Amino acid sequence: ATFFEATNPLVNKGTAVQYLAEEYLGLKPENVMTIGDNFNDVEMIQYAGIGVAMGNAPDGVKAMADWVAPTVEEDGVVAAIEQFLL
């Protein structure tokens, strides 16, 4: 499948997470965990104190993450929550 995303060049998931975390929740980046699976998630993975890439993410995304979770099919989000939040 091919996806095409068009947004303002100053906006991305990282700036959105930063805004929500800092402005609404009063959190610092080191208290934020994000989980992503593709290149449109890179900025939020880099912003968070714990940036997690899913196991089925492209290698370039995995390389930028602090931790690589199992794949979606292997309940990678559950593994990340258990590893870092519980």
C-alpha cells in the first residue's frame, strides 16, 4: 500500500505530542512514551523520553527508537506498556 500525507511543514506528530504533553498535561519529555511504526512517527519517537518503534516498522524508524517492541501481531504495544509503565 502507498500512502500520501500532506500537512503544514511545521506540523508533525512530534509537535502535537509535545504540545499535548507540555501544555495540557504539564509533562516533560522524559515522562512521555510514544509508540510508532513508520516514518511519520519519527519526530514523536525522538521527542519522547522513551521512543518505541514497533517490530514491523522500517529499519530506519527502528534505528531512531530507544526500544523496539515486538510486532503488532505479537502485541508489541502491550509489551512496551509492560516494559516501561507497569
